[in-house]
Amino acid sequence: MAQKTSGKIAPHKKSLLARIWQARIAYLLLAPLLIGLIVTAYYPPISGLYHSLFDWNANGREVFIGLDNFKELFQDPVFLNSIPTLFKLMIPRLLISVIVPLIAAELIFGVRSKRWQYNYRVMVLLPMVAPGLVYTLLWQKIYDPQSGLLSTILRGLGLIGQDQIVNWLGDPKLVIPALIFMGFPWIGGTAVLIYMSGLMNISGEVIEASILDGCTPMQRIRHIDLPLLIGQIKYFLVFGLIGGIQDYNSQLVLTQGGPGYTTYVPGYYMYIKAFGASRMGYASAVGVVMFVVIFGLTILIMRYKKKEEV
């Protein structure tokens, strides 16, 4: 007697090419984005790695020299001194960019009036209307030794003499603190709003329960708010770290690395070697080192986050 077979027919598995053809519209729409990503995100580091192995200048001369650029780089006193300078600028800026907006968000969140909460959020967002370069140039005027706003205020308070000139960006002892102070009061932008969105997602019942249990505002912030905002804090730490390594806008616009080499950072040194000294191959080596450091930090952070999620 013939064995009865099931009435169900096993679905035919389509080949990869057939599945691609079936979704061809989606692939066609994604193709420009993929090409743009390859050209702008993947090609530059690969090209930089290639050219870092050459003595390559702006005139197009290329001579293969292997790892000589890297050997010279790690013996270059200007580059080696730029690394501690980077940390002197980056660490305070990173802490400020994480902590100050968090304090501002907590203060705004503590305002009972919803109308005033909205007004404060708008006030925080308004500075984003102007480009960042405008603010950098504004701080150049603020730090003007003779007629700058900072010197004028200090003269008015009697903290410096009427004829005393303080060269905020030209004094080796003052230039690093001056660059760190830029952006005061450090609450403009999206950071406050991102923290606010996290705080507003906290259940009102949780906050009411904490009040009934006798929690002070500081206890509530420590035991409720901060644990729930840890994702946002990590986000700002990660991107602040990466952005801090890459940033050299202040040096480019305000100090030109001076006085002397006081404010040189690796990114600015790369720029100077490429467009000032026309040593494109050497500048590529600097860029490769920066890329490896940023890539390594990103991998470590992602692995740490993955372990935490598990």
C-alpha cells in the first residue's frame, strides 16, 4: 500500500540572484547611498594608508619609502609633544560637554511650569542657528588683548590694570585654559535636549514615589535619574572622545598652533604637513595613526557595551 504523502509542498528556496532581482528596486535606491559611503567613508582611510608608504608631495611626485614616514613620525618631537596637548584640551572639554548639559537639563526638568520648561528648551536650542565658525570668530574678538570683552570686564572689576594687556591666545600659560573656556556656559546645542528627553521619559509615578519616600532632589538624581540616563552619558562620552581627537578648529582659526608649538594637536599637525609643508605622504601617516587610535577605541567601546548588554 502506497504511503500517503503530506499535502503540503515544501517552499522552493530562491537563489541569491533571484532574491536580489525580486528586491531590485530597493537595491537600486540604496546604490547611490552605498556608493557615497564607499567614496566618502571607506576610500579616504584606504587611500591614506596607501599614500603613507610614499614620499608624496603636492606636485604629484611619489616615491615608495615603506614605513619610513611612520619611523620619522614616532621620533618627531612636534608630533610627540602634540599628544599631551591633545589630552590637556580634550579631557576637560569632554567632562564639561557631558556634565554641564546634564546639570542644565536637571535644573530645567525641576521647573514646575511646563511653559517655562519649553521657553528654556528654546533658549538652549537657539545658539545652534549660527554656524560653529561664527562662534569661533566671536571668541577671537572676546579674547582680543586690547578691546576684547574679557579684558574689558576684568578692567572694569579692577582685576587687571587699565593699561595692562593680557594676550590670552599668545601667552603659553594662558592659551590652553583660554581654549578650554571657549563655549562658556557650554549648554548650547542638542546635549541638553537629549538629556531632557531621557528625563521626561521617567514615569511620574516613580518621581512621586521617591518624594513620598522622603528622597531629596540630589538623592533622586543619584538613584533614579543617572541610572536611567547612562545610555545618553555613554553616547556623549564616545562621540566626544572621537570628536576631540579629530578636532583642530580652534588651532586653525585662533592660534595657528601657537604660541610656538604650544597648541599643536595631531589633527592640526597633519593639516600643516599636508598643506603647509606639502608633505602629503607624511600627513597621511599622521592620519593613519589617528584613524587606528579612533578605530581601536571604537572597537573597545562597542565590545564593552556588548558585554554589558549580555
